[in-house]
Amino acid sequence: MDPCRAAPTNKTLFRLAELKYKRKDQPLDLSDVLDLSNVAIKKLPEGLRTVQLNRPSFKDDEIEPGWQIAKDPIAYEHERAPGLIILPNVLPPQTQRTLIRKTLLRDIAQPYNKGNLTPFYPFIPGGLFAVATRQQQQDEEDKEDALIEPLQDHLKPMSARELLEKKLRWITLGHQYNWTSKTYPATPPPPFPTDIALLSSRLVSLLPSEPSSTTSTSWLAQTAIVNFYSPGDTLSPHTDHSEPNHTAPLLSLSLGCSAIFLMGRHTKNIEPLAILVKSGDVVVMTGEARMGFHGVPRVMEGTCPGYLGEEEVEDGVGEGEGWGEEFAGYMRGKRVNLNVRQVDIDVDEE
């Protein structure tokens, strides 16, 4: 199939790919989807190559428990998506659990981390996830008393559990992107989580540097959009062009259910590459891919790995930081994606 073939006048090739993987009236066909979990290094599929990574500049014993990356990461690039670096299974299960815990317990609980619920429901002291977990253990009468009143009259009161499971779509860390004006405010941003920034910087430091892009030594995590997907949710095709810096690598960290990720080029009239992204995978947009169209037409139900959705685990990273039913129950039907990026052209590393 020629990826540059002409598309019907009423639908772009990107749109046709979207519709193919969105369809629910027939079994999902993964025959044209790149699945790197089944790739043999000695016999790569046509168009796929390995990417030579830098040697880690850090040692495992220098990293706080729960924030490690895979010891011998492998990276790939496909000729149909130049600049897109794919690191399958680079986040170990313990690191995935740590990221989810921090996002659900800490980052959601900060009033300065705005999200899609911010204009519609008041901030919940203690954090939406923690309050929803407590409500889950209450009897029905107490649950009715705990309904959260909306900020707008056309909305109905909802429990924290309903908001968490049915309405929460995203929160923003660090620089707070304005979705109305499509800009970043000129005012100083809230703090970006140091631990997530360090993990992201370690991942970027593995990437080969290119003359036209920001090098790993000057990259800085300044903002992240944390998306909370359920099966049936999609991400429309778009480009990430609001940042002044269009060359700094953009990281996408996948946790929970698998998804089909479409990576296109500078126009929707070129057929995108379909990639199966699984929990623990990281894709990095560099070079040409940094400004390419991309989207998620399908989140796959029932694909959350057991170490997130079933097992109760003590990670040994601190008191109260085990992995119990409150997290496993939520993640069974969710995909959490952290999209980490640098905003400014010039940055000073902290």
C-alpha cells in the first residue's frame, strides 16, 4: 500500500485510518498495526530500524526507588514516521505504578494543576482520587450527602467517584496551557513535579542528538498534559505547535490499557503509521515528527496488564505506597498518558 497515494476528495488518508480503527461493527484488525512487542531484532519488519541510544549517564543506585528505567532499552524508528523514536517497555512495572500513584494522589490534589473539570466543578480538597476512594467505602446515604455541586446551573451534582471515572479527561502540570486562546500564559507557571522531570530528562538523555534539534543536555520538562482515557475515548488528529520551541523532543508515556497511535506527517493526506502502544512504552517526537499530525483512534478494552489491574503489590518505595484495589480497580479500564514537553526556546537546567 502506497502511503502517499491519493485519497478520496471527501476524506484524507489520516481520516480513513481513523475510521478503520474506530469501527465497532466488526472485529478490530491489527494486521497493519506495528506491534514492537513481537519484533525480533535479527529480522525487523520492512521499514523499521533500530536507533543507537546514548549510554546512560546515570547509575541505578543514584536513582530513587520506583523511578528506574529499563536497564537495556531498545529504540526503533520507522521510515514512514521519520523522527518518531519508539522505546517499547522502557518503563518497568514499579515505575509505572509510581507514576500512576503520584498523578492520582499528588498531582490531582494540587489546585494549581488545572484540568477539564476546573470550569465546571469546584476544586476538591484532598484530591479527587483520594475523596472518591473514601466515598467508595461509604454507605448509600452518606454518598448522597457527599454529592459535589457544579459551578454551572446546567450541570447536575455528582459524586467524586462519578467525576473520577466518567468525567475526568485531563490535568496540566507546570505551564498551564490555555485551551481557549491556544497559548501559554506569560505569568510564572506553577512548579513542575521534580521526579517526573528527572525521569523525563533521563529518557531524553538516551536519545541521539541531531543538529536541528534541542540536545539532551539542554532539554527541560516544563509542562505535561496527563490524559485519562477509557475504552471508547479517542484523541483527534492534531499537531503540537503552541510551544515557542518546535524542535525540543516531546515525550508520550503510556500507562494502563493499550491503544492504537497514529503518527502522520505534515499533512493529513499522507497515510499515518499505526502503532500499538502498550503500558510502559514511550514514544518521542523529534525532528520531522515533532510537528507531524498524530492521534489515538482506539483505546483497547481489557488490555491493562496484570501488574496494574489485578495484583496487589508492595513496591517497597515508602509506607502506604503499595498497590491495592483502589489503584487496580481504577486502572483496569483506563489508559493514563503523560505528554511531557519543553515550552521555551532557551532553558536553564535546575
